[in-house]
Amino acid sequence: MNSDNQFKLGDECNAVRALRYGVSPIPAKQAKRKNSMLKYFVLIAFLSLLASFAFAEDEDADITTRFGALQINDENALLYKNKPLNPPIHGNSSLQEVGTYQLGKKDVVLIQDNGGSACPVQLYFVTVSASGVKATPAFGTCTDYFDVKKMADSISVTMSAWIGLTASEALQRKAAKEKDHVFLFKGGILTENGKPVQAR
């Protein structure tokens, strides 16, 4: 008998399976290989799950500054040393850190408030120093496309105009011709194209 057609003792169960169900028996080496592959895929899935948990924990991590941590709690409120800011900052859909910048003896955190289709994004500058924490009013044009630049003593955010997804073509053309809006945070004062930004 050809050795390729012979079964080892470990293949007896496969032979019985073949007779009972009319299927081809699986050689022991092939079965072991399949078991090894199954264990490999289970390991990969487990590691992927661990990575997702680690990523989620990183998302909820404190926003570190030289003067204490900012946090975003489960209710989308921004906290400083576990206490709400005054006035408070609450996210629409969610809050996230854009970046943290050092301006002399102060740390400035740019916070993004993610909203809905009517106004996808608003921003806040939050200054943290030895004397405490202070935030600017919400600002922005609502667009989620913006450019941030850190200078020696200031931070600028450049945003294009936003008129909404349902605006007519005429309004969209008009908005496209508008100059960009430049928000400048310098010396604790926020301006838009040179004019102070007021609380809404």
C-alpha cells in the first residue's frame, strides 16, 4: 500500500468520521496545522482587543499641563483638577484636545467641541497657570478644517467660512470667495481678524 494512503493511529477518529459521514479523513498533521492556525488567529484577536482597550484608556487620559491636569468626564464636561471650569465648558457631542502649547509661564490647551451637521466644530483656548485656569469664549466658523500655528508669544487658528451642508450653490460660491478667518490668541486676548471675540 502506498505510504501516502496509510493512516497513523492518531488518524483513527478521522477514519471513523470518514466512514460515518462520508467525508474525506483529515490526516493528523493537517489537523494539528489547523489547530495551530486557529490558536494563532485567536491570539491575534485577543491582542487586537487589548490594543482597543489601551486606545480607549488613552483617549480618556488626562490632558497634562505644567500646572495640573485637565480632564474630560463622561458627561463631556471639561474639568481642571477634577472640578468644572467657571464658566463651564460642555461638549455638544464630544470634547477633545487639539494641542497643548507653552507660552512663557502659561500652558495653553486648544479644545475642540464636536457638534452636529449644523456646526461641526467650535474651539476654546484654555490657559492654565500657577494662578489657575481660564478659558476663552467658544470661537470658530464651525468648519472642521483649520490650521493651527504656534508663534513665540501667540497661537493662531485659521479657518475658512462655513455656511452649512444644505446651503444653496450661490451661498457656497459666495463663501468660497470670503477671506479666511484668523483667530489670534495673544496676551490672554482672543481676536478674529483683529477684532476681539465676544462671548456668544
